[in-house]
Amino acid sequence: MRAMVFEGVGRPLREVRRPIPTPGPGQLLVRVHACGVCRTDLHLLDGEVQIASPPRILGHQIIGTVLARGGQEGAPAPGVEAQGAGAQGVEAQGAGAPDAGAQGAGAHGAQAGADGARVGVPWLGWTCGRCEYCTSGRENLCPNALFTGRDIDGGFAEYTVADERYCFPVPPSMSNEQAAPLMCAGLIGYRALRLCGPARRIGLYGFGAAAHILAQVCRWQGREVYAFTRAGDERTQAFARSLGAVWAGGSEETPPEPLHAAIVFAPVGPLVPLALRVLAPGGTVVCGGIHMSEIPSFPYSILWEERAVRSVANLTRADAKEMLALAPKAPVQTTVTTYPLERAGAALEDLRAGRFSGAAVILP
Ligand SMILES: [Zn+2]
Ligand SMILES: [Zn+2]
């Protein structure tokens, strides 16, 4: 198969030929139809987020068709020592221990492992099922987690393998390329929105793949979206308004009303105090990326009155189920720019330069 491989920081992705991977026990062999490009891929490329053992096939927003499945359930991910089954790992409130026996797959994962089924493969690739986070509905924080396209080969390739328990059925109404950006921008964006609580007026700083999905979710939920872009980026501000934003402006501007929450998707630390300054008392700023430049110091007065700053990390399978059920109802319609596999590097550079609206998707 053809694949685009990360070989080291500062080096461009390289096209290689590799054998089609063999699914291990509990894994699916997936023919990749589409794979979204994410800002995290840029952080990996630039070494701001580490890849422990290159070469690695990037890509963690995969839509594909199941071609085959490996042996019995509950197998460890590649490169992970088998551990005793978590016999005490009782299923905990819809987000519990994934290794707690055969139910784990059906309860949380795709139930879509049949040959020919269409599945989505997200960033969360494997969790241990045994740690304090996995056993308390917070598998997104599992210290042993493995992530698709960082620790496990991802979707910038014609084929991939994925643990069935972390794959999801794709909303039938969405095409492959439309659905791909849901698998990270949509799912982690949705988790960030959940962390905003019942906030009605929501600011989105950086109107890219995640924000363009969330704007549609917010509109459907009856929230008001305030879109913040680089100063003078009228194209993106118009794009935000077309998706239902009630206001769009530059990130230094003050919206007409104080906001109840803000999500900062751009990896730009100075946006955090800017967002704090436009929050109503009790509001939260959620930092939505895996990496951000340094946050400058700011006066306590803009945090006072129970304002909060927090981050969002990864996703749980419960987040994914909720978001993927909601997306066709809203309905979320993604704006995508497609690239052939060998142009994955160009897609990443176009993302860096802000050359497209919405999301980029690789079509192997
Ligand atoms: Zn864990
Ligand atoms: Zn991502």
C-alpha cells in the first residue's frame, strides 16, 4: 500500500510503499476512504508534540470500510504488553473499563466491525481500562493511552488497522469526506463545548475545522456563536456568519455582549487573556488544542468573579457516541478541501497558512 510517513521533526512527510497491515486480535483492517487533517498533525510535524518512535503514519480522522477482523476480543494494542484482564473493572456509567470483558466492544465501540461496514477511527486509539481515569469515566486522561497517528499508524495511507472498541459507526447521511473532520475536530470540539456548560453566548477563537462544526452544533442547540479571527480576515468572518455566527470580528475586538464561555482553538497563548476580558462573571475559557504558545501574564481582575481557564484533552468514547448521534440531527455539514494522498504534506502547509476554510481531507 501507499502511505505518507513521518520520519522526524523538520522533515517533510515521505511517500512510501508498505505491506498492507495484518489486523491483530480485536483489530479491524480498514480500507481508508478519507482522513482529515488536524492542527495536531502540524504540532507532530514540528515536534511540539512528540512522536516516540518514528517512522509513523500520521492521520487520526479516518473514515473507511472494514475489510477483515483479527482474532478474539480484548487484545492489547500493538506494542503493548498483555496484562491481566481487569476482572474488577465493572462497567461504570457508560464510560467505564474497556477491558472489562467482551461487553466492552459492543457497549462503547462501533458494533460496526462486520466486513463491509463503514467505520470512523478517532484520535483515541487505545486505553488501559485499569487506571483511575479509565475506571472513572475519564479515559481521555489515561496515562497509558495510545493515540492514532502518533503512537499507532494512522490514516494517511490506503489501509490501516484499528482496535474495534475505539471505532465508531459513521452517520449514514454523511459522505466519507464530509464525515472525516468529525473524528477529531468534531469530537474534541464537542467535548470542549460540553466543558462550557450551559453557556448561551459562546466565543470561538480561531474559526477552523473544529469551530466550523461547533458553530452548527451551537446554532442547533440554541446558543449564540461569536467568531473571532485574525484581525481583518473578512473571508473567515463571512464564513462564520454563513454558518450561523451572530457576530464575527477580530480577536482583539470586544463583542456587543459579554460571553458566557469561550473556546480557544488557535494555538496562540495571548488569546487566553483576550478571551478572559470579554467573559461575563462565572465564564470559562476552554483551551481546545494539544499545544499552545506561552500564555502571557495577566491581571487577576480579569479572572476574578469566578472566571476560569481550563484545557480539554482528547476524547472519551462516550463523547464520540453523543456527538456522532447529534451531528446528523443538527445537521452538521462540513466544508472540506480534498487532497490526494501524496499531497498530504501540501494539505498541512495549507492549514498552517490558512489557505482554506473549514477542514482539509486526504483521499487515499
Ligand atoms: Zn487507563
Ligand atoms: Zn486532531
